Amino acid sequence: MEIRVSPALAVTLVAPDDLKRFKTVVEFGSDRLEDLKTALKTAGEVESKDAVWISADWLKSESGLADNSEWASGFEGMLSYAAKHGWVRDGSPVMIRSHVEWPNEATAA
């Protein structure tokens, strides 16, 4: 499961059936952190350049699979796994911590 944020600040959920991976891919530079905060207002919130919190409700809604009992069971398993590692924040809504990748960032050689 991957959350993608485009340069135009569109947020989409990719591969919602892949419950073994969870990351956020930002398709612009980290110098636009305020833009990332704006883009994620509906889906979650930014903790830092390296981590964001994504709403479990948003993931269910965007997945298109929330009514599929097999997917729902797998999603609950993913939440349980994440909670064991401290990557779930209880509350309303429940939030899941995601690491952030910035593929357009220059990497040191």
C-alpha cells in the first residue's frame, strides 16, 4: 500500500491490496514540506520530513475494498502489526505512521 503525493498536491492510494508494504511517496522535493502538509490535510498529517500519519478511515475509504471481508481482515492484521511497533496512534481517527520517500531528492554519491 502506497500513498502518492503528486507535484500538483493530488493524493492517491496505490496498491491498496498490498498490505505488506506501507509508505508515502512524495513526487516533489522536501523543500516543499508546507505543500505536503496542505496535500495531506484530508488523509492525515505530517510529523516530519521522514514520517507522516495517515488516517485508517481515509485508507479504508480510498481503497475501494473496505466492504471486502478478506481485505478488511488483512487490513486489521496490518494495523495490529503496526501497533506492536508503535506505528498506530489511537484516537479519532486512528492514524498509522508511514515513512516518507522523496524519489526526486538528489542523493549523495
